Amino acid sequence: MFEVEAGIVSGEETGRQGSREPAASAKGRRRATIRDVARACGVSTATVSNALAGKPHVKAQTREAVERAAVELGYRPSAAARGLSSRTGRTWSVGLVVGDIENPVVPKIVRGAEEILWANRTSLVLCNTDFQQDKKMAYVRALIDRDIDGLILVSHIFNDMEARAISLSDLPLVTVNRMNDQWQADYVGIDNAAGTRAAVDYLTGLGHRRIGYIKGLNTSTAAQARFDGYLSGIAAAGGDTDPALVIQGDYTQESGAIAARQFMALSDRPTAIVAGNDLMALGVLGALRDLDIAVPNEVSVIGFDDIHMSAHPLINLTTVHFPQHETGAMAARLLLRRINEGPDDLPRSVVLPPQLIVRGSAGVPPRRR
Amino acid sequence: MFEVEAGIVSGEETGRQGSREPAASAKGRRRATIRDVARACGVSTATVSNALAGKPHVKAQTREAVERAAVELGYRPSAAARGLSSRTGRTWSVGLVVGDIENPVVPKIVRGAEEILWANRTSLVLCNTDFQQDKKMAYVRALIDRDIDGLILVSHIFNDMEARAISLSDLPLVTVNRMNDQWQADYVGIDNAAGTRAAVDYLTGLGHRRIGYIKGLNTSTAAQARFDGYLSGIAAAGGDTDPALVIQGDYTQESGAIAARQFMALSDRPTAIVAGNDLMALGVLGALRDLDIAVPNEVSVIGFDDIHMSAHPLINLTTVHFPQHETGAMAARLLLRRINEGPDDLPRSVVLPPQLIVRGSAGVPPRRR
DNA sequence: AAGCAAATACTAAACGTTTTAATTTTTGAC
DNA sequence: GTCAAAAATTAAAACGTTTAGTATTTGCTT
């Protein structure tokens, strides 16, 4: 399946030396500690700590000497020791729990969060759960063991029991894309119902009345809200409420393709299909191409999310834009805020507005035969 | 731009209580320490540590008691304290440095690595550098401060000076996709030259002789190798070596589109275009669609990477498959191996084979006018 | 030249583990 | 019962920081 080649050894041999001196061993120098710096400039570790932290009550001259010695020795404080010691014990790291990093919306959210976190010298521990309960729990436990400062959950929540089991009580927490009725946490997401509603309104405005909908996984509140938007749009326009027009998907491209075939097999086909996300919409487009059904002339298609590929000239999908980058950034901002402010202030919700992006996959319905 | 709604406060007020008892404060119980467990079953911390670590020389009865008390109190060892103490001081976390998490190949690599790391109880600190030198350096420094056990660099390397500056000497290191002549590290990647060569051979086999190539960023050894494969393929088939047939791109879709327009403006157009990656190939396809040039009837297009979208019926891109998941997984395996074995064994290189995936974007060249 | 406050620096404890070396307890043979 | 060996446990010393609390120096006032 693959080749393993012997690599090239560059530079000197790494032979072991007999001595076990802590000063400098065969394999590179031991990392300098604060004590080394203190010793180097004849001063106590406390002074080094204060000097380097920019605390007052340190003579300018001493501070300089310490700083010089620190760079000289290449001293860098150990994050672990810091996290342990300080009364305010921050580890400057947060957990980011996602279901599937390969879902195109996720990297954009991650990127948005990373940007803000990086600017605040906080590092990001990425956890991919495959949407498995136990993996999620195990990951969060590991994160708590690591004393992370906070947690961002993308499309995940905890039920009451889980939250209790991992004694989540005072961990700063932000949920993205998934409302949490049971547990107290900040939230950031979009108005999903309004998004789908805009899509449906656009279609009914074009004259469509028979509109199919492909639902996302029903474990998610977002999926439900998007569906609600569909229902309200259909109701408002007096559209067709045939139950055969709603198919359950699972947010994957394949499930979109399957649903499309199912719709097209109907004796009374829908003239338009709205998908719960772009990935399923892409599946629809693919299936329709395979079936040689023209988009939008025979069937209109609208997605949700506005992933990168939807804008490609060969795809050209009309869709509802979900501000992924901003969502991630906002989640990070809320989290840092809560980490700094403590648990005292009320949980906040930030609801970003979705926006219909009109491209070429939706048009007027075909004339009735 | 967005609405901020006051959240709903659930449950009891979080008013401060006067007392400052360490036992149980207003904001949830303090985390149980090993000392608490020890006290709870009248035993020393050393015994608790040994019992929980499954060390020998602990009476079965004691072990049971300790285990019971541990779960009872919800005791979980602090990772930070662990990393600090133990002689073998492992933190069970590694850094993963990528240039751009939004590039579709990256999440798959990340996912592959995550899978292996998770199975080995190691967590993953994600760093997104935007390919900026200073951000890369700062991130790595932060990682080293965190005492990570090892580092995976995706499409990044260090030059000698950088490596020295962060005293990288004994940090287990795996580079992905980018050979490193100066510094000693494990490597995993694919045979890029062979990949492009296969693509070019396929095209020349179909009769193409005038084949355009869009190079990736020339800072990368992978980009160079892919280009070398093109050159050797052209040479082997006696193809056209017009320098106008090679255009420098930057791995983005936009640069692919620009290059395509440039090729099509030529008086003597190429009959086929090979792109250094799929993203640029998608740009080519988009531009050709905009120009109303048929693929593959007028121009054939081949990409490199085989990102998810390339398989979509509307894209249907012939491309060279780069085993992204396996690459990430292998990188993690190599890293864990080196972490466990220590720096003594020779650096290894794993070279995975690329594979030409024939889809619909390449065909026989149009008949000469 | 003494006295005193401010400025500076230091000592020691704390953070939560693991590990070493020492100590106590148990076991089993005589 | 005695004693050595084996087993179980423990006290104490790390690990590398930060931070109270305390001690020293400095510089100014009388």
C-alpha cells in the first residue's frame, strides 16, 4: 500500500554520552528554567518572575539584566507550570468541539474562531466527534482534565445528565448553531427559520406552489428551525402541503441525491426543491444532472449555507448565506468575554442574519402541460 | 449587523456567598484533588497515585477502595500537574500546523491525524498560519511553551536559522507534503512527480502535444516536483515546450481562472491544461465555462488532489488522487512512533502513491483546423 | 548621624501530580 | 516466637511557576 524508505541521516551521530549531567546532554540542552535565569543574574526567582511579567517594584537595572539573561538562555516560561501555580490559573487554551471537520462549513467556523483566539494568545484544541455521544463526552472530559479555559461546541449540546456527569457547572461555554434549553451557555447562530422562509418566499414569488423540502438531521434545533421556515413560507403562499414533499435527509450529499430521485419519481413532481443545506443541494443537482433534468428550467433548487463551491460557475447554486467565518469569530469573542468576566453576567445569544444569495439554480416554474 | 438578545437566565441566581471556604463555593464545587481522595480513604497520595495507575504493590482491597473514592468524588488527575511532575513528562498533546484550514485537502489530513491521535489519547492543538512566517514561528513557540509532545507541519518547514531560534533540536517532528533538506524530521507525502507524469502521459496518450501547466506556489517542494513531472512527461512524448505554456499560479481557484484566460488568449491555444491542484483546475473549468469553451471537446483539463468536489457530476474532473486521509493518519503514526521511541532511530520517509482518477474533463484533442 | 518611608528584593508556601527512597506491615519458614 | 524476605505504604522531594508576606536596601528629612 505504501513504501517506507530509509531516510537520510543528516548531521552528526546521536550517540549517547556516558555522563548524565543535567546541564547539557547528548540530545540537546535541557530547557532553561526560571531558576537558571535567577542564578545567571544573581537574583531570586520571584524577581525574575516579576521582572518578566512587567510588575512594578523592580529596579530598571535589574529588569534589564533579567531580560538579557532570559534571552541569553533562551528562557521561556512553562505553560503547564504557570497554569498550575497562579491563583487565577488560566491555561490560555480552549476546546473546539465539532462533529465533522470535513463538512465545508466547519473549517470556516474554525478559521473564524482561530483568528480571534490567536489575537488573544489562546490556543485551540480541536475535537472531532463524528457526532458520537461517547466520543464527545470523552473529548470533553479530556479537555477538562487539561484545565482548558473554555469550550466552544459547534452543532453539539449536552443534556442535563451529561452536563452533570462532567460537572460542567463553571466552565465557560458557547454553543454554535444549536440552542440549548437545559444548560446555561452563550449561544451564537443564525435565524434559520428566516433563512428558509426567504428561500421559499423567493420561490413562491416566482410562481412555485409545489415545493419539496429535504430536512437535515432532526437531532438539531437548527434543522427544525429551517424546516419551520419552510412550513411557514408554504402556508403564507397557500402552497402545496402534500407530506410526500418532505423527505428526511442527513446533511450529506448522498442523502440529497437520494431525496431528489425520490421527488422525481413522484407522479406529481415538485417544481422546486429546497434543501436543508448546500451539501444536500449539491446532491440534488448531481442527481438531476444524472436524470437529465434541467435546472432551473424544469426544477428549481435552493440550498442553505453558501459553501464555497456553491458559487462556482458550474454549480451556480441559489442559496441562503450563513456567515460562517463571522459565526466562529463571534463564538470566540463570546467565550473570551465570559472567561474574562466570570460566570456572573447573563448568558447572551447572538443571532446573525442569513441572506438569500440569488444565483442561477432557481427560476420560474415550467409551464403546466 | 447582528442582534444581541438578552439571554434567559435558567435556574438559581448565582449570588456570591460571603464565605471563602475552599470546600464548596457559590460557583460549583472545587475540583477534587488526589489529596481529597487520599484523605477520603485514609491513605497517602502516593498510594492513590499507584492504585489508579495500576502499579504493582497495591493490595487489591486498597485499590478497590481508592477507585471507589475516586469515582465518588469525581476525581480526575490534572493533566498540567502530571505533565509537570513525571520524569517522563508527557503532555499527551501535539501541535498540528497548517497554512489554511479552508483549503479542502487540509481538513481531510487533519481528520486522518485526529483519528490516530484520538486512538492514542493524544489531543491536537490546531494552528493556522495563513502561510505567514512570523505567525508560524509564534505558534510553534507557543506550542513549545506548552510542552507538546510533538509537531506535525503540513506544507511548512523550518529553515536552519528558525529551527535553531526555537531550539527545535529534540522535538519530535513530522513534515507533510514538504521535504526538508536542512532539518532532521520524519516525512510523509506522495510522489508528486509521478502523479503529474501520469496525468501528462494520459493526455499525450490521447494525442495531446500542446499542454499548458499551472504551477503552484514555488516555495513548496511539492509544487516543484509536480512541475518536474509535467516537464518529464512533455519531454518523453516530444510535446510542445513553449514557455508560454507554463503559468505561475498560487493554488487558489482565482489564480486558476486567470491562468485559463491567459492560455485562451494565446494565438496558439493549448489543447489541454494541467493544474498543480484541483482548486486551480476548478478555476480553469469556471473560466472556460464563462468563455463558452467546451470541456473536454475543445480543451481537456486535469487537476491534482482529488478533492471532494471534483467527483461531483457537474464538475467531473479528471485528476490525480492524493490520499489525504491516509497522509494525515500516517503523519500521526510516525509522530507517535517517534515520541515513543525517542530521537534515536533514523528519520523515516513514507511516500504514498498517487493515482490518476479518470473522469470526464479530459478527452482526445479537437481535430486540427 | 539617626530615623523613617519608600523602593526593591527575597523567602517560603502553594499549585496537583509522580517518583524515589525509606519505613512499616505482612507473610512464611524455621 | 524469631527473623528474614516480601509486600504494602508512606514521607518527602521533585516538576517550574506565581504570589503573599517579609526583609533588606536606598534616599530623604531632620
